[in-house]
Amino acid sequence: MSTIKPTIYLVKEDVKDPKDIFKVSRLQKVEKNGFVVYYKKSNKNTPDWAYFLNEQFDVNTSNFENSSSFAVLTIVEKGRLFAIPLGMGIHLLDMTKIEYNFGLRAAINGIPKTEIRQIDTTKPDLDSQKTRKAAVKGTTPEDFEINKEKDILRGIVGKIPADLNLGEVVEGRDSLRVTKATDSLLKLASTVKGAYKLYQSTTYKKDYPWIDNMALLRDKSKIEALQKLLAKELKSGKLDELYFIPPVFFGDDLESLGFKFSTGDRTRISGKELYVMPSMIDWKDEIGKEERKKITFENIDSFKVHEIKEGDKERSWPLYRCLSWETTYNGQKYIFSEGSWYEISTSFYEEVNGYFNARVVGNTFPTPSKSKIKESDYNKELSESLAQGHLFDLGHEDSRKRSLGKDRNEACDVFDANTNTFIHVKIGKSSSNLSHLFAQGGYSGIILKQEDKILDEFNKHITADNGTPLKKPFYPSDYTVLFVSVIGKRQKKDIPFFSKVTFYNIVRKSLDFGGYKCGFTYVVLPQK
């Protein structure tokens, strides 16, 4: 008797008619035992390469004829519609009607924490990193080194208990793929019932509680609704919780002169205002009320951001690629970051924000001498403004040889011996800038604590400045790690949510845990 190993999709709850889940019409259908099979008649096709073989070798093309088969089984279980594609049937389905992450949720409810064989993750950073890891035996999330604050789980494969009656292994993504062979509609209905029961369970909260922290949004209907809200926010000019963050490093590229904005009418940018470090208020003023009123969901990508460089060089992005926005829709918190939407649990959002905000401090650091300044030059100014400031920025010629260890790591940008503070500085507040900033502070803080040789090297540089070397043994509780973001005059004193997640992850797990006092502060550039 023939069998199948089904791949099961759950249809969105508001879709009741099976005909609404297909991209094509006029499909054939047959009903039996609660199932409806929709299918398209297969037609023979001759691939292009067959004609090449015929011409070169005189081989008849009929030897290479093939056909693709399209079929989808549907069934209703407890008021919910399920689809099981067969052959190429997946290409018949309108995926906007499918419940995203159905298979993932079902799988993590069934796979014990110690029986994971493969995971797929993505990180919500610039040029989002996608990772697939596999293990030869049952493994835990910790063994896979999942970052529970930043990794979004997109797929999982693992062994499941025999009493679930779904086979030995399941694979969960948007669909649930089971390994149990099914030879009848009755048994297939039982499999669908078991899969839905797993999906409805909440046992994952015990072993995978971090799953609900955040998720990449793939529901097109929600994305469309949110993008309409974004267009409305831009059009209104209120710009609440909306940040301008172009995907470049500030302060490192000396050829960069600044940024200009263009409207949807393709107006030449030669006469536009140049902004060194623009804010959304600058964008609002530059665009003007009349052009801003023209923004719609459909034309938002015609509004551009242009980076102007010396030698008439230029590169540009759609405005939405340079935005970070935090909003609430239907009671749920969402983050828009560099072109993608993320759904964030309210509790996680409040925990991260609270942790970060509690560590924002004031400072008496000097204002940079000019509105466009190289990071290393500002660090030099900062070190000279302190009574006992020591420059460690490897980008400055005065401290280029002050690296630590064989990997030539940077201890910090400036060390304030008067307050025992390791100061780390970045110009701008893009996600990439801040990720680098926090990673640098986390690494140097731990290595100074762990390795006496590194501390000896650091003290050697301090002594060269006629300073007092750090005491041994080294107690992190005697020191502060301070992160500094240098921002434009009109930029908000806040950073993107995902940068706060990075801060929360590195500071809480490494620096706070190691005993350091930690803080974050802002330095504001002067007007040009």
C-alpha cells in the first residue's frame, strides 16, 4: 500500500473557504471522508536542454519529456482549515493565507529540550545574519549557543516522543513536516489532529520561554497595515518614536560630506540642504509640508536619502531603509528596523527599555570642536579635557601602538584614571555602530579581568603617561565601563530598540555579571 509523509500547513483563522487559499482558479476537486483534494491536470513538457541534446547528438526529445504534478489536500479540524500539498502543490497556495510559524510552534511543543538536531536562526541586525546549525545527536539550545536575547528562531528539527504518534522526527517552520508514513485518509486526519494539538499547547514556555521575545514579521496583511501606519506617521510630521539612522558608519569616512533628502517628485538634489548628522526634524523641515502630505503607502519608496561624498560621489537609499520606528498596533508592540518589521512581546520590550534607561547617565564631557569630526580626533580632545585622561584609541596616531594581546585589541578609547572609567566612544547611533561599541566594551572588560598579562600591558601604557598603574589583583567593582554616543544637535537622545537589546545582552551577561558598574551617555555635536 502506498504512503505519504505529510507536510502540514495551518490556514489563517479568518479563511473558511478552501477555494480562497489558492492562487489559481478552476482546479479540479474530489471530496471523501472529510478531505477535499484540489488538483491541476499535469501536462507534459520538454525542457530546453533536450533540444540542445537533440541537435548535438540526434537524440529524440521525447526521451526527456516530463511533467509536474500539483495537488493539495484540505481538511477542517476543530474549526480550522489545514492544507497538505503534494508534488508541486505548494505552488498553488497563496502563502499570505497561511499561519506563519505554525510548524515551528508545534515542533517546539513536541521536541524535548535535549533532542534538538538542527536549528535555523536570524538576527535582527543590519544585513540580518541567517544561521543554520546541525548536531549529530540530541542537543540543547545552550549547546547550539543560541543568543536568547537576539536570535530569532525560524526553524527546528528534532526527535519527539513516540506517544505523540507523529513519527520519530519532526521539522517545524511555517509548516510541520512529520516522518510518520500515512496510508489512509483516516490516519492522515489523526496526524493533522495531533499536529494541531501540539500547536495549541504551551509547554514550550518551560524550555523555550525566550521564543516569544521577538519574531521577524512575515504576515503580509500585518506588514501592509503597519506600513500604512508608518506612512501616516511620516505624513503627519509627528514623528513619535521615529529615528533617522542611515546604514553607514559616521565619523570614519572622511570623504563623506553629509546627507541630503529628495522628495517623490524626483527633484534634483543639487540645491538641497546638506546635513552632517541629520534627524527626522531635519527631514521634516527639508521636505516641507506640501511634499510630506503626498506620502502614501504606495509611494513611500520614492522618497530618498542621499549620502554626498567628495569628488561628486554619491550613494542613496529609500527613506524607509534609514528609519527605526517603535509602534503599537492592536495592542502588540512592533519595531521597524532598516526595512524589516519585528513583533516584540510587551514584557520583553519593557524589560530591555527599563534596563537600558536605568543606566543612562549625564556627563561633563566636552562638545566636539567641530560638527564633522573624526572619532579618533574627538577621543584625543576628550582625553586632554580630563585631569587624568589616557588615550587608547588605536585609530589615533598618538596611541596607535597601545593595543593589547596578540590580537591587538583596543582596551577602550579613553581611560579616566581619576574616576577609574573605561570610556568607549562611537559617532552616531546606527545599529552597526552601537553593536561594535558594546562588543568592544564587553570584550576588553572581561579580558582585563581574566588575564594578568593583558593588565600588565595596559599598565605599561599608563606608566608611559606618568600615570598610576591599576592595582593587582584587579577588582572590576572598582571600575566603570561607560559607553558614549556622539549625536547630532537635533537627534533624539535615544537609540534603536535592537541596540538596546545588544546593550542588555552584553552588559547584563558580561560586564554587570563580572562586577563592573556600567553606563551610557550622549555627547552632542555643535551646530555646523
